[in-house]
Amino acid sequence: MKALVVDDSAVMRKVLIGALSRAKITDVDQATDGVEAVSATEATDYDLVLMDWNMPNMLGIDAVRTIRANGKSMPIIMVTTEAEKSRVIDALKAGAQNYVIKPFEPAAIVNKIQAVLAKANG
């Protein structure tokens, strides 16, 4: 399995890569903003994308919309500090399969990763 971690924080990317590793996903690319994420998804078919909401150059929600508009269907989990119900709904409407609020327990995100992948491969 191949995943893409998109976050402008190097520390958060390491945390997310660790969560993916616990979910048995070790082939991971990284992007620091939505523009890089869109470009990466155009070049590679990922099995999963973990996408931050708030990033420079292009917000994660806009990257999700663009990825979907480009016809890509890989599972995307939005990872953000934004906990408002309207944000969750917006992310799901844009095409994210799940939503994780920072800070999170490592086991919680691993469970969401496994659930999204099980549904996608199910």
C-alpha cells in the first residue's frame, strides 16, 4: 500500500507517518501543501491520503475538491484542528471519507485508517 501525507508541519507529518506505520503502511510520500498534494495525486495512484485542512498555497479542502474533480477516487482522511460540525460536513461533501481532529490519540487515527481502507477494499 502507498500513502500520501499532506501537512505543512514536519512534526505532524512524522506523527502521521508513524500512525500509518502502525497501520502497516510504510510506503509513504509527503507533501507540504494542497498544490503539492494535487500534483502528487496526478502522478501517483495512492491507496490513502491523509490531508491537513489549513496549509499555505492551497487549503486541504480545496485540494480534496481538486483531486476529486481530476477523477481520483483514493480514500482521503482530513486531519485538522477544525472541530466545527460544518467543517466535518464540508470535508465529507468535498470527498473525504473520514475526519480526524488534532490532537488525536495514535490508536484513534490508526483505527480510522484501518476502517477507511477496509471500506475501500471491501
